[in-house]
Amino acid sequence: MTIEKKTLDKMDRCYAVAAFKVAGRLQLFYASEGHGPCYMYDAETLARKVVWEEPGGTMCIVPLENTEGDFLAVQHFFPTFQSENSVIVHAHYEKATGQWEIRTVIRLPFIHRFDVLDTPHQRYLIASTLATSKKDKEDWSDPGKVYVASLPDDMSEKITVSVILDGLVKNHGYSRIYLDDGVPSSLVTCESGIYQIEPPRAIGGQWLISHLMGQETSDACMIDMDGDGIDEMAVIEGFHGSILKIYKGKDQKYTEVYTCRRKMNFIHAIWAGNLRGIPTMIFGYRRHALELFLVQYDKETQDYFEYTLDLGTGPSNVTVAQGDGYDMILASSRHIGEATLYYVYD
């Protein structure tokens, strides 16, 4: 594996990353959690376009399938937890002008993570709030919630959210997983552990909620690492914690199979998927060595191994996109204020 690093831009508090097609071309997105921009880079030419310069406070960016590149994103979630005015916006790309039109579609205080789940019968929004209100940074007395809504085809229509899970203290982590039949599902993490949330199987049906694990969890992700048909789950234990473990689930029980050996703190970046066709988990932490690294499974030794991608960057979030003969790791190097891209070759 060969890694080639490229710094796309300086960006104060670079935080959110995403990659998807806009008007038929793959684009790379980076956005600030501070009072700063969201930029879009062509994946081939790396030419930059401004999506917005303000207001910032962007926690995540989620594309809307079957559009020319429309997406939803969080704005106004500023450090540290100054998020009582946070919103979800709809970004529409106007192909004729090459400009973005941005409008607020949901006002939801402390909205930290959300996703769009496309099922065979309905497109759903699932949104997690870090808290419901806060007096100060250390106040967790008013826990967060999980909200859901049916999304209309016309995003100018009113969207009504409802609560399906509440009482979630430090409701921080979210990742999308897929069930055996290909239907998207959600992992939500907080002080009381990890919840799996499945969307309704028919219009008017119920959301299914399962409590998978009970330890305090900042973030989690899942993928079948060893190829046995059973997903492993990576868990960042503790809020912005220092322990990273991998568990294997069987018969609704999870057993620890690996603990990362690094000295870490404020583990934050997390991703699971295929990197150059190999099941991979990627992580980053924002204290100590400020490292971006990956974990893979070696079938010959029947053990996990860790590989350093970069040091001194303090990444907040990470995702992967496929190029032509290479993959690209997008990392928001928050500690050094950079939008970073890594090309990965065999």
C-alpha cells in the first residue's frame, strides 16, 4: 500500500467531510465547524468551488440520492456546544449557473448527527441531538434525543420530526450500517451505550430499536473484517475517549476480539468500509500523537494489525471515495486547520 498526501486548503476548524457526485462528477466536500466555509473540490482536477463562506458550524453533510448532487447539512453547531440555534439546511446545485442555493429546512437545537435512509418505500430522516438544552459546556442535565421524519420528494415542503428515543446523555455518535437485505439502518451511541435503529418496513410501520451494548460510547462503526459473514463493531469507549476496541457479535452478544495498542485520547474520526477492496476501519484522535491510522485483519496470522497513515494532524472526521486505480481518504485535519486528501494505491 502506497500513500500520497495532498493538502487541499487551510481551513480553520476543518470538521465535516463527504464525497458524492454533483452533476455527474465526483466531488469532495470539506466544511468548518467554526464560523467558516464549505468548499467542494472536483475529484479529478481538485478545482475548488465555494458552497458557502458562512455561517459554518457544520457537523455533517449527507447527499440526497437520485438528485444532481443535492445534500443536507448541519449549520450553526459551533464549538464548544454553542448549538442552541443549530439547523439542517438543504443545498441545491443549480447546474445552469454552477451555484448553490442554501435554505433551512429544519430547526433543531443541538443537532449533531443525522442521516438519510432510503428504503424501498420511503426516504427517512434520522437525527440525533447531543443534548436538548445546555447551561454550559459541562451541563448534561437535559439529555439528547433521536428524531425521525419522512422526507418529501420536494424539499420545499414542510418536514415534521417526531421523537422515537430520548434520555440519551452525551448523544454523540452515529453511523449507517446495512441489514442483510440491504436496507439501511443506524447505530446511535451515547452514555448508555449503543443502539441500533431500523426504519419501518412499510409506510406507517414502526421503527425498531435494539440496545446492543451498555458501556459509555462516543462512536461506533461496523463491517465484516475477517470475511466470516459476521460484522465486527469498533467502539470508542468513553465520551471522546481513549480506548478503542473491536467486538464480534453473535447470538445478540458482543465479545471483545481486539484492543488498539496506541496511547490515545479524544478519539474522534471513525470510518468502516473497503479500502482498495480490503475491509478496513480508519480512526483519528485529537490528543497525544494526533494520528490518523487504520486497522485491518490479516487472514494468515488471524489477527488485526494497525498502520499509521499520518501524524500530527488531529483529524475530526474521515471518509473514503473510490478513484480510477486508487482510493481517496478525505480527512478533516482539525488540529492543524487543513483539508487533507490521501491517495491510496496498491
